[in-house]
Amino acid sequence: MRKSSFLCFVFATIFTNLFAQGQINIIQNIKARNILNLDGKWHYIVDPYNTGDGSRFFSNKIQGSPDELVEYDFSSAPTLSVPGDWNSQQNDLLYYEGAVWYERDFVARPKQGKRYFLNFGAVNYKADVYLNGRLLGTHEGGFTPFQFEVTDKIEDGDNFIVVKADNTRYAENVPAENFDWWNYGGITRDVVLAEMNETYINDYSLQLTNDMKNVTGYVQLNGMQTSQQVTVQIMEANLQIKIPTNSSGRATFIFPIKNIEFWSPENPQLYTIKILATSDTTTDHIGFRTIETKGKNILLNGKPIFLRGVCLHEENPMIPGRPRSKSDLKMLLSWAKELNCNYVRLTHYPHNEYMSQLADEMGLLLWEEVPVYWSIDWENNDTYESAKQQLSELIYRDKNRASVIIWSIGNETPNTDTRNKFMGDLADHVRRMDTTRLVSAALLGYIDSTKTFRMNDSLGKKLDLLSFNEYIGWYIESPAEIPQYNFAIDADKPVIISEFGAEALGGFYADTATRFSEEMQELFYKNQFKLISDIPALRGTSPWVLVDFRSPKRLNPIYQEGWNRKGLYTETGKKKKAFFVVKGWNDAMQKKYGK
């Protein structure tokens, strides 16, 4: 067998199996298709006692006569903006956890020979979705997309959607009952109705091979006309390949490349990808790069890189609640660029899909994570399936984004046998879905009697990176005592300190021994960077956190008032003193490792 034929066989096998474990059926890059945007004002009814199911709120009934008993009325109910959480839009819903029913009217003109899909970017946490009084289905998980085909349910003319959104925390959820961010409820991301051909391009993937000589991937059709010829074009490079689909509508390919500029933070080159089938056409913008580890190094396009990063919650402090537009998110990534970051850790859940698209455009590497956070129900199979599903939906959504280099399977979880089985299985699942990125998790270490920080988490053997959080100098003693500590990290793989930080109330100035002062936070980072510099395998840092964010767990009435104050920026966008210390570190690492 010739080498080229062998490569075709190998990659066809890989991509035939890719995503088979996730059981995801969502239109890839749906915003590039023919869509009707359903964002805007939706009527809502707060339902703390779950009255709506029994009273059939989903039927959107209008009182027909004065003597008819109907105990709700969406048409006269107040409205909430979608996308958006309810907590920040109504003062009396700030801390509300429970069910809220949403309703929206719209007009559709369905066409013969077309298919229609209702797509939600995210609803937190559980969503029951109805169209014209008929249940479409239920989705659980507050940060990933889902859709329903509505071809046989949509009416020519007036239609209505009802969504029961419920953000109640339960022990069996992912995340569970206890987490350190605001539990924003509602339809927090875009809602669209997509019009598709009877047989359409449902999914595709294009990736650079590890030898950086070929592009490999697949195209998947959905519909009855599965046997077609598919053309994949990389427009700016004048490259294309034509391949037939198999009987299930799948075409796999590998073809050599030339004149391709590889994507990197310094050169975030994106190419216009055009995919043409007999029955459909779609476009995307994709960058090509490789990421791997070799010994203690992380290699981007075959060259060592140091990840100069920061952690980030999906919260723009300049507006209340979840970000509602692409520009809200771009501001946050622009602040990371000001810090001279080439990498951002998106915590602790899948962020808006605009984040990875913006990172592709702006040249920022991403760590993306699912909310397997602190302690969840490790022995509950339904909990595992929920975590696996959310992970699958995230990977499926962002697999074509060059900026995404790390899939994280959790944060600060206990080192127990049940947890190791749970998260070890998640790591295996990631690798079955995607072999082109790194797998990690934010682990915890321990400090022995000699004030030495050590790692013995057995989950680390399953991961490509040894990543851990540590707060020496904040939760353990104070910044002045940091020099008394040391690290003993004997790693044969790259080390990333995925979190470290201290709180400071912006504008509160005192001495370095005063908690919540900018001076103490500044000293924390000065001493931390001296401490961690001695870790031989250190290849990345992501201080906690870019900007102050809201958390009901932060209750100090003087310095916190419901905010986690570990941000390098204040909630009004002002740089704290620590910002300049972190930027100095990033500048030094850039000089040491080059671009």
C-alpha cells in the first residue's frame, strides 16, 4: 500500500469515528445559514411553585369568553430581553432560582422542499421547549447549544414558542449546588430559526495534520439525498478537493497543502472555507495550526510556546448580567490583549460561541472547560452522562476554531477513586472525539510540613498537561510569607498554573499587609512570580482573574458586596496595580520564548 493511500485510509477511519460518541446533531456554524433571528422581547411569567405545567402555560391560551377560567396571560405579561438572564433585568429576580416561562410570537412562511430547525445557543439550566403548544423536547446544561427540527410543526403565518427555563440547583446537576459564580437563569444566548434544504450540509471538520503537510477532515450531509459529490475549497490558497459521499452522506478527505500560512497568536490567519454539495452550500472561516506536547514543552506549529494567560468568566462588568452581544465579549478579550496575553482560560463552563470566533480573529489561544466543578455526584450515572453530553456539545461546536487548544474536563475536584473513574472516562471520551487538541483539568496539590507544594493527583496521568490551582499567599498565609514556600513538581510534561490570585478592592490603597488593598494584591503577584519561576517545566500561567465578577458567595460588606475582587481590572474597567506586575511577567516570558 502506498503511503498516500495508507494516509487516506487512516484519516478516513479517524474522521468516520469522530464525534460518533457524542450523539450530537446540530447544524455546524448555524449563524452562517439562512436564519430568522428570534432575539428581542419575550413575555415571561415567574413560576416559583411550578404551576405552569399543570395549568398548561405551554398552550398559550387566550381567554375566549368572560366566564372562561384562564389563570395566566402571556400577552399582558412583562417582557425580558433575549439573549439575557432574568437576574440582571428585574431587581426582584436578582437572586431568583426556579422556573420562568418565556413566550414569543413570530410569523413564518415555510416553503415546500425546505426543512426548519429551532436553535438555542444556551438556556440555563433546564429548558422545556414548545412550538404552537407541542413539546419539542428538553435540554439540560446551561451553556451549550441545542436544536429541534420543526418542519412538520411550524405553521404558515402566526406561530408561538414557549420555553420553560429552570435554573434550580440540584446535587446531581453539572455544575452541582455549590459554585462560585452567579447562577444567571434564562435564555442567555441567541435563538434562531434556520431554513435548510431537504438534504443539507449538517457538519464538517477541517484540521491540519501533525506533519503540517495536509488538511484532513470530513463533510456530513443530512437528508434523503445522501449520495452526492462534495467540493471543499480553501479560497485564498486556491486549493480544493472533490470527493463523493458514502451511503450515509459522509465524505472524508485528506489533501496536500501549499501556500498556507499557519494560524498563531502573532499571525491569526483565517481562510474562507467553501463547501459545496449538489443540494447545499456553506462557508466558514478557519485557521490551520498544530498543537502538541513534547517532553516539558508545548509546541504550536512545531515550535515551543509559553502560554501567557489569564482566567475569564463570561461576564462583562460594564453591563449587568451575561454579555448580550459580540461587542461585549470583544471588550473582554481586548483587555486580555492589553495584558499581553496570548492565551485565555475560559472558566468554568462553555462560553458563548462568539468567544472562540473572536479569539480566532484576534489571535488568542483558548482553554475551554465544562462545569465539572468542585464536588459533584461522582457515583451518579446520570450526572456523568450530563457532563459527557455538555463536553460533547462543546467539542462539536468549537472543533473548527483554531484558537481552541485545550479541552478541560473540570476544576478543583477531589482526588478520590470515584472522581478518578468519572473524570478519567471523560478524558477518554475527549480523545475519542478529538485527537487534535490537548486534554487537561485544573487540579489541586498539597503543601507538606516543609512548606513544599507537591502534586500527587493520579488523574494527572490521564492528562496532556499538569495544570493546577494554588493560592499560596492568599488562602494560605499572606503575600509576605510566599518566599518561605517552594515547589517540588517533578513533571515529565508541561506545567500550567491554571489559577493563582488575591483580592483587591479597586481604589483601596493601604500597606502590603492590609487585606483587600491593591498593595497586597500587587505584592502577591510579585512574590508569586519569583516563586513559580523555579518550576522547570512551567510553560503557562493564567492568573485568577481578568476582571472582578459577581458571586453570591463573596459577602464581605465592605470590600466584596457580592463581588469576587481578584480581578486585575475593577468592575468599572480600571486597571489595578497588580495588572502591571502581571503584564511585566508576560512581557518577560514573551522575550524569553520569543513570539
